[in-house]
Amino acid sequence: AQKITQTQPGMFVQEKEAVTLDCTYDTSDPSYGLFWYKQPSSGEMIFLIYQGSYDQQNATEGRYSLNFQKARKSANLVISASQLGDSAMYFCAMRGNSNYQLIWGAGTKLIIKP
Amino acid sequence: GAVVSQHPSWVICKSGTSVKIECRSLDFQATTMFWYRQFPKQSLMLMATSNEGSKATYEQGVEKDKFLINHASLTLSTLTVTSAHPEDSSFYICSARSGGGEQETQYFGPGTRLLVL
């Protein structure tokens, strides 16, 4: 069965510091995709970054990068130079090869302190 | 990125009434849309997969007669909560598939907060 695990229910980080949000996954599919979404208090889900299982390089999008370690089945999100506006819930998700649905982690609440 | 709209953003209704929520992909065509429900401080729970031109696929435990889904076009899916009750109060959010193959991504609408009195 496919599963996403986010072990950090909440994190406090000082503004301008880098932060790593953990995500581990479990799947038997040879091909899969990993996603990170941000959900601010307004409720919208904002797509941040995508990593394909066959991608050789770690994905990067601006201040976001994904530390993909396939052998360890981890896909941690790294946010560099954190900003107050980064305070939100962050969800890791996985898409399997067998269907188009996403499997979601429980989320991590990130609070950036000024 | 692709834009998905959702309307209304807030609904307050009396118990027993029906509520329709619209999900639109504004700048792309979406053959598949997804409807989620989210309780406070919890992750998203997939309710159903909406396929254009065919019946929706509901997740286990989701009443199809309670939550009616219509995907009439490549840019519009609707969720109707029929005979709503207070326990249906929740945050409902839709997403639409964009792209294909490995790069396929789900883009989300802003969500609808439903409060049933």
C-alpha cells in the first residue's frame, strides 16, 4: 500500500533561516511522483514543487528545493531564507502509477518567527 | 501555473437544503477533477474522482446520493451536497489535473467553507 509520512506536526523557525520539512514515502510502484503543497490559513492549496521518481536531479523552484533520496524513500522540502509569509501548513503528496489520485501526508504546520 | 476557481467560497445554509459548489479550470481543460473534504487541522480526504462525460468514482464511505457530482464539460465540475446537515459542515476543495505523463500536477481551487445550521 502507498503511504506518505510527515513526522513533524509543527515547526518554529526564525525568519531568514533555512528550514527542512520531512517526508518519507512507501510504494511498490516503480514510477511515481512526489509533490509539496502549501496551505495558508485562507485554505487554498498552492502547488510548490514536483519530483519524478526517475528524475536524476533534485527539483528546485526558487527558494524551494526537494531533497530526494530514493534509496531512503525520502523527499524532504527545503525552504531557503524563510520569510514570514512562509507560515502555513505544508503537505507532502505522492501520485502512484496506477491511478491519478494523490496520497497525502498529515501535514506540517510551519511558523516563521520574526 | 494553471488556475482553478471555486464558487462559492463561503456558504451558510439551513439544515435540509441543498448546496451546489462549482469547480472550474480557467486556462486549461481538465478531463479529471477531484473533490476533497478537509476537517480542521487534518489532511485532505478524497471524496470522489470526477470524470468528464462519465459517472464519478466515489471513495469508500462517501454516499453518492448525498454528494452528487456532475462533470458536464472539460472545464466544469459541480458538487451538490443534498439535504445538508450540520455534520456536513466542512471545507470542500476541488482540484483539476493538468499536464500529462510524469509532469502531471493537480491544481487546486481556493476551497468552499460550508456551514450548515
